[in-house]
Amino acid sequence: STLFNIENFVLNQKNIKIFTDFIKETHLDKLLTFLVILVVSSSIAFFIVDESANSFIDGLWYVIVTLSTVGYGDIVPTTTNGRIIGFVLIIIGILSFSILTGAISSIYTKRIEEQNKN
């Protein structure tokens, strides 16, 4: 039982290292930091400028749903400023997913090339 736990620990450490190496190689830490700041600031801004958000949580929900390009439609901007925020979030959401997809593809391509060389 102790050996099993040690193996799990070693495997988890290996997975953590792979993940942190991936984040460092792709510079996704910068993207994630930007997105966190964007989500918080946009949620506050949307709550302030649009009547459809009754609370900060409503603003947060709208921002996350819009950034993820899901767009449930339960909270819809009713002001011009709210729509501008939504428009910017849609564009940033599409770009963020594109960057993430490109980073993942780049890592896999790099590893396949390295394996083919050996």
C-alpha cells in the first residue's frame, strides 16, 4: 500500500512538471493572468454600465459566458456601453481559444518532430 502511494506521488509530480513545462513553453501564464484581470474588471464595468446586471455576480456570469462564446442569452446587454463590452469580450474570447489551440498544437508538433529525429 505504501509503494502504491509513492508511485502515485511520483506520477503526479511528473504530470505537474509536464503541465508547468507546457505553461512555461507556451507563455500561457501571461494569457491566464490577462484573462483573470479582464474577467474581474469587465464584470465590474458591465455591472456598473448595464441595467441587465443586478449584481457583480450577474456581471461575472455574463463575462464568463461571453468570453467562452457560449452566450446563453439569460443576461443581455441593454445599453450601448454594455454592448461594446460584449463585443470586445467576444473578440477576446475567440482570440484566447485560438491562442490556446495553437499552443497545444505547437507542443504536440514539436514533440512529434523530436521523436522522429531520434
